[in-house]
Amino acid sequence: MIDSAPRRTVLRGLGAGAAALAGAGALGACSSREPRQEVKAGAAGFTLTDQRGQKIRFDGPVERIATAIIPAPSMIAAVDGSHARIVGINESTLQANKEGIFGTLFPESRKTATIAGADFLPNVETVVDLAPDVVVQWGDQGEEVIAPLENAGFKVIGLTYGTQEQMETWINIFGTLLGKEKRASGLVDWMHEEDAAVRKLVASQDRAGDPVPVPVPVLYLRTAADGWTTANKTQYMNHWTELAGGVNVARDEATGTPQVSVEQLLAWDPEVVLLSGFDPATPAAFYADKRLAGLRAVRERRVYKIPLGGYRWDPPCCESPLMWRWTAQILHPALARRIGLRTRLAETFRKLYGHRLTEAEADAVLHLDLNARSSGYDGFRA
């Protein structure tokens, strides 16, 4: 468990630029497909238990949902097959909806009211005006983000963040909330299948003739005022790096989101640099920075902008299996045909959103323009 202060720094950093150990082992028997929630069979209402351990009773169907949590709307829409019940979102989510394909999938999402910003403190007046049946909020960020909502009489679902298992619990909670339990369970099963498939692909990859694949040194970067920040082993980014056959060069740093100076970046000298989807940094700007000319990832043109699909692929979301495949192909370009990302991308958008992705839309999701000068990225065209 991440200490509350560093965790809040992580989440605020993500929000302003526009999330617990999830190790390299396969998704285990302790599956969140059995979340702490119960449906009252034969009754008009139902009760679920959130990740704070709080039981919330609903006397009938939930039709209006507000959420301060940044990735939650795309996950709710994926479980529900619709954006119709979402009435309030975070400012960062609104920005992503306007910049990415989610606004094409669900045009109404581009003008959804915002109820919180980077600090996740709710604008209670706005929430009152929206009159949601429930508000989704962080359950581990302190009373300051939940108490104002509960004091105003709103039902609040508190969620916790960071691991694959926690994310699967979100999906199941949303399934219960929306009356789509079977749909939610199917999405979690699909994630388990994709996890196993990607691990199998990576395990088959032979680097430099070694019988056992050698992890690729990787660094994830977000822009900060005085340089960059990255993620250590407590963050979800470490999960998809290791799942895809990489090793996070910052995994053993003491803080969850350590600052990264030019000197530290050069000392780590990662083979691959992945740029966050939460800020405007691009590979081109990275290559043009003369201070970084000696960096291996710059010399070998292995700097990449992380895709923006229905939501940003950095943190856990319903599109995370695509991030696993994308990262595996970045680290092991020879696997491109076997990974089949573009086919999987189209299949996933049909599965999650009922949308037939065009080739141009797929290009935009994968940032083919921003990554055009980076090594091996032509492999994402096929």
C-alpha cells in the first residue's frame, strides 16, 4: 500500500498534466471477480460494498452517475455500452474526451459537466445541480474529498487505486451498479486471457540468442516543472512494463513518483523511454533536446508517446490489455505480427464501445504521427 501523501502526489500529477504493487506474476487466484459486493436477489434495490468497506444501499436503478475519478467514465461506458448515465466528470477526463477518440464514440462526453479538478476536491454546488444518484470518489484520499459529498446527502462509492486486482474490482462494482454483472465478469475474464497471451508471447521472444528473454530497460516519463517524474514499482506502470518483458529502471526508487533530472536520466540510460499521455511531450522534442543526445534511447530512436484511446493507456482502464500488447511490441518489435495490435484494437473497440474503428482512427489512437520517427513504429501500420 502506498502512503497516502505520495499516492495523492501521483494522482494530482496525472490530473494536472491533462495510478500498489502489481508484479510480474500472472493474475492470480485472488481474483477480484469476487468483489465485496452483494445484490439483493428478488428486491427492487441492491447493496454493494465499496473499497472502503462501506455498504451502500440503492432502492432502485441508478440512472445518474457523477465521478471525480479520472479513468472511471471510460470504464463505466465500457461496462454499460453507453455514456448516457454519466452526468459529471473530472476536468482531466473532459480534456481527454476532447483530445481523443472518446469524444467521437460518445459526443456528449465532450460537454459533460466537471465536478472536480486535479486535487479531486468536489464542487458540491455543481454536484447538487446535477442531482446524481451516486458519486464515485477516491476512497483513500482522506475525508476532505468524501465528507462534503456525504454531508450533502449523496451516496458515495469510494474506490482505491493502483493494482490490476483493484481495477478489476472497479469493473465488477460498476457491473453491479449498472445491472451489468455478466458483462463486467466477461471483461475481467477477457483481461485474464489477454494477460496469459501476452506473457506467452513475451516468453517466446529470444533476444541475442539467449534461451531466456532478457528484460529491456525501460523508463516511463511525465513532464514536470523542473524536468520529469517517473514511476517506481508501486505504480501500475511497473505492472505493464514487466508484463511486456521490460524492467523499470526506476523500480527501486524510494518514492512512488520520483523526480528525474537530466543527470539521473543519463545515468540510468534506458533502452526505451515511454512518454506519458497526460502531457504534451513528444518524441520529436525529446530527440531535439541536445542535453539528451548521448542517451541510448535517443541514439537508437526508441522514444515513444503512449496511445490515447477511449482513455489514456498509462493508468489502469478497460483498454489496459491493449497497453500490454503495445508495450510488448515496443520492446520486442519482431513480435509485431504475432501481437496483431491493430486487429486487437479494432476488436477491443467493438467489444467495449460497439464502435467500428476506421484505419484513420486507429492511426490517431496509436499516435502514428508523433511516433513516426521512432524505431520500429512502422510495425503498427499493419
